[in-house]
Amino acid sequence: MSVQVIDTTASVAEMVDRIVNLPVSPPSLYLDLEGIELGRYGFISIVTLYVLPTGTVYLIDVHVLGIAAFSTTGKSKQTLQSILESEQVPKVFFDVRNDSDALNYLFQVKLANIIDLQLLELATRGGSMRFLHGLAKCISKDANLTPQQDSEWQKCKSAGRALFAPEKGGRYEVFNERPLRKEIADYSAQDVTALHNLWEAYSAKLSHGDPYWPALIETTTRKRITDSQSAWYVPDGKDKAFGPWNDYDDDDDDDTDSIYGSDVIVRVDKPQNTRYDRDEDDEVYGPEVIFKAR
């Protein structure tokens, strides 16, 4: 695996030309964002992009480049923004919601053709669908890492979180320190490379599952993106740990408010003063979004 830091407009242009016209099956582009209070009220520090056909990880330094990270044109006449917004190019994320929110509000980038691995995991899990799983749990459980790879991943994860996670004594501002610390670069690169492993695992399960799941996943992913761009979206809302589907149907419950349409209801559970962390958390309380199977 090659890791390259992209922190000049010249390097952005070269990168863009390398990632156009790549295969779409399997997806070639896997992305993750790091930043401070990631969302419309925060900052994007790094966009991490793993390019499967070349085995290259690009650490795109948004803190240094600003809008130029997305608007710089290559010889192909493409930009990173045009690729992220393309309906013809699939891009793989894990829990796209806050990434979409931040990209839209901070840089007017509107994601399209997104594969959200968090939803693929939920659809192929079996058992309860009430709570979403975080990225760390999915990698540990489903990425098919060898014992050595898993040990290295755990060490890299711990080293990175020790620098940025407040509960570990770190601070998120470390993502904006330059030169970028090796621990932060390694942390950013390791998760995004595991996304392809997860895509393989969940796609294989989907191919043998019920045929309605792919369409439902696509519809729900589009809804996640639309919701993340709405005025009412809350980046750290307590409801975000709940899955969007459940085999639950209770038309006689007068305490349930239907705000998503006829197929989805919202049940308000006991609120807790808890923030959602897509990497770590699986269970918090808040409004539960429930899919009503027909």
C-alpha cells in the first residue's frame, strides 16, 4: 500500500487524473473524512481516499488546500468535486451522513452514487436490526483480517485515538497540526483500506439474500444524503445509533408520530445525554426510526 499526502494544487490535479475512468465493479474509490466536529458546524481536515486498482491511499489535506481540494481541475477536465457528485462513479463510505453534511455545507459538494457500508452490514447481519454497528466493530468482526493484521490495526487505532479522542486525553485539533503526525496519517489510512474488505464481505452476503435488499439499501442511502443536507439535520443527534429498518408494525400505537411517510414511523425512546460516534458506538437512546415491512 502506497500512502501519498496531497497538499498542493499540482498534486490534486495529478491525483484527479489518476482516478478518472476507473472500473466501477468492484468499486474503485473508498473514502473517509477526518476533522473537528465533523459536520456543518465543524471542519474537514483530511479526506482519505483509497484507490483499489492501484492500492494507493491519498491523504487529501483539506485543512491546507481548502476549496482547492475539490475545485482544482486536472488535464481530464475533472475535479474531485465532479467525481464525488458523479452518478456514474460509485463511491464507498461507512456511515455517509456526517461526511455528506460537512461536504455539502462547507464546500457545496453534493454526494451521489454512494454505497454506505453501514447499511450493507445491517441488511446482511441477521438478528436484531435495531442498532447500527460502528466501523471498528465491523472491521473487527467482518473484515477478515489475519491475526497479525488485526493486531497491527488495533495498535494503529489505539495510537491514533490517544492523540485525538478527548476521553483518551487527546484533542481533535491534532488533525490540523502540520506536519501531519505519523500516527494520524496511519490511523486515517488504515480504516479506509479495510472498507474494501467490508464491501466484499457484505456484497457476497447480499448476492445470496433476498432480492429486495439492494433497492432498499439504495433508497435509504439516498435518503441519508438528502436528510444530511436538510436544515433540520443534527450531526451528533442521539437518534443516529438506531437502524432505519425493523420488522415492527404497530398501526394502533397512538403515541407514534409518522414523519417519514407511510412506510416509516418514529418512536421516541428514553433520551440520554449521549453523542453518536460512528467508529465506536452501537447503542444510545433517542428517536427510533423503524421500517414498516409491507
